[in-house]
Amino acid sequence: MSGIKKVLAVTAAAVAVVLGTAPVAEAHGFSSTVYADLTSPAREHVRAQLGLEYDLLVVSAADAGKDDPLFKDGTAAFDSGDSTQQAAALTRHADSVISYATERFTVTADGQACTAKRDGDFTMEQREGVPYVVLVLDFQCPQAAAHEIRSGLFPEAEGYVKGTKTIVTYHLDLKTGSSALDDQHPVLSTQQSTGQRFWEFFRLGAEHLLTGLDHILFLLALIAGSRRLREIVLAATTFTIAHSVTFVLAALGLVHVTASFVEPVIALSIAVVAGWHLWRLWRRGRTATDIEVNSRSHLGLDRAGWTRLGVVFCFGLVHGLGFAGALGIDEAWSWQLLWSLLVFNIGIEVVQLSLIGLTFPLLALLRHRAPIAALWVTGTIAAGVSAAGLFWFVQRVTGM
């Protein structure tokens, strides 16, 4: 077993060094999310409140690149971490910012373009630990029975992100709804069908888990630390129940926890669950055969197994808050909204079960045919995942 201990220790150290020297990147840094809330406060007017990632808005709206005054002022304010300075930098270059936003986010009324102007000052907020600009636009529209919303903000062609989702909620044309726009589906009509809206939320939930590296690593840690099908089923079910509860409550606005707490705890959960498996390997100090015999001698869960489920449940509650933050909907109760949330959650679960179905049988086969190799594989996975979780935890706590 001493050889296995050395392998685990060396692997953890190596992964930590690699992560420590790698460029700083958020776990959700491969894509961006825009949040848009549209209402009609007066006849022939549409009010759009946009939530835009601050750093992306600065670099995208800077026409002259790094030599643009907006880029220089905006990046300096971003590096300062001061929200007041960030809002002030945007105000000094408001024309460039508004021009960029209104060219790529448009509203039409029965096919006729609405004219947009800024309504109020720039303000700042935090979403999933990332600074966001809140920009309110007033669209003056011809009188119409239906509106179309088009979003082309932060496209992949600009080269800053791989893709952008625009989460739209609207109260227009005597209708209330929500939808998700992207490069393949850039337009929303207030006359969209229920089936179209639900498919978009199913797709959004599936894609969020697939592109959310921290959630995938948490699931991978659960799989690596589960020796039997019973264990992974119980762990996955516990995680699903926990994150579903807080996800719905938070998205409905009944529970609110700041991203500055949620995001570091999600990162810590990755490290703890993966580290649990490493600790079990280290503590037992037996051969692979001894471990296999011992695991088969218990039909139910022992005390450690129940403790692990308790830890998974607690962290699942926090992950649910993270899912709700990513969805970006914070509204009062409605059956339509509830069904949208449930479909989003189903999309998450389908991907989660698919990942378990693909990876766990392979590990089970490896444990049956090559127990020592299985320990190396699961130990290496757990060490890498734990190091990544600790790295993200420090990054999110310190704001690096």
C-alpha cells in the first residue's frame, strides 16, 4: 500500500503545481450569459433591463482595441475591483457602450424596429462571483400585438468567448414567459409555443451541466469514490434531491444567498468529496483484495457511508443555488415559471445520469479485472479533482 500512497501523493502534488502555474480561469469561463428582463411600463414602450459581464462589455465595445480609451479605463477599473470606478468608466464612454449594446440587442414590434435609448445610470452587481453591468434600455415601439427580441451580444466571432446565452424573461403583449437565446436561436417571439419554450429550457439545463466544469468534477468525484452501483445511485439521488430543492426555491426568489458564498463553497465541495476518497484509500492501508472483500461484506451503508451521503446532501443544496444563479431568473411564483424550472432541472439530470451511465460501468469493469490499476485510476482522478477544487476555492475567496 505504501506504493499507492506515494502515487497518490505525487499525483496530487503534480496536479497542484500544474494548476498553480496555469492561467487564471473561472470554471464557467468558456461562455458568457446575458440576462434580459423585458416589461411594458407604458403604451408603445418596452423596458429592457440587461445584465452584461463587465469585462466582456468593455473589450467588445472598444472599437480601437487595446488603444481605445474605453479599454484602458474599463480594464483599469476592472483590475481595481471597485464597482463605483467600473460604473464611472462606463459612464465616461457611454456612447460606445450604448452603441454596442443597441446594435446587438434589438426589439421589433410586428416586424417594425423599435428605437432604443438608455434609461438611468449604469449600475453594478455580482453574478456567480463575476462583476455584471446593469444597463436599462427604453425601446419606443409602434403599437403591435406581438414583439420579437433578438440578441447577438458577445458572439463567438469576436473571439472572447466560445458562446453566449441570453436568458430572457418577459411580461409583454399580455403574456409572461422565459426563453434562452444563443447563436443558433437568436430570436424570441412573444407568441412562442409552450413546447418551444420548454425545449429551450431543457437544452439550457443540459448544456449548463456540460459546460459547468465544477459541477462535472463534483459528479466525477462521486463516481470515483463509489465502489458499487448502490453507492453511486444513492449518492446521485441524494445530490439530485438536495440541488432540486434549493434550485427551485432560489429561482422563485424564496431563498437568496450571495454568489460570494455559493461559488467558493461549490469549489470546496469538489475538493472535499474527492479528498474523501483519497482519505479512505490512505486510512485503510490494505491491499486491493482486502478492500474488495471488505466492501462485499456489507449489504447496507456503514457509518462512513451515511456520513458521506450527509456531506453530499449539504453540498447539493449549495450546488442548487449555483444552478439557480446560472439560470438568472428571480421571480414570484407562477405555474409557467415553475414548469420552466423543472424542465431546466430535467435537462441537468439527463446529462448527469448519462455521465454516470458512461463512466461508472467502465470503472466497475476495471475494478473487477485489475483492482490495483483501478486504485491508481480512481486515486489519480480524485487527486486531480481535489486539487482543482482547492485551486478554485482559493481563487474565488481571494478574487484572483
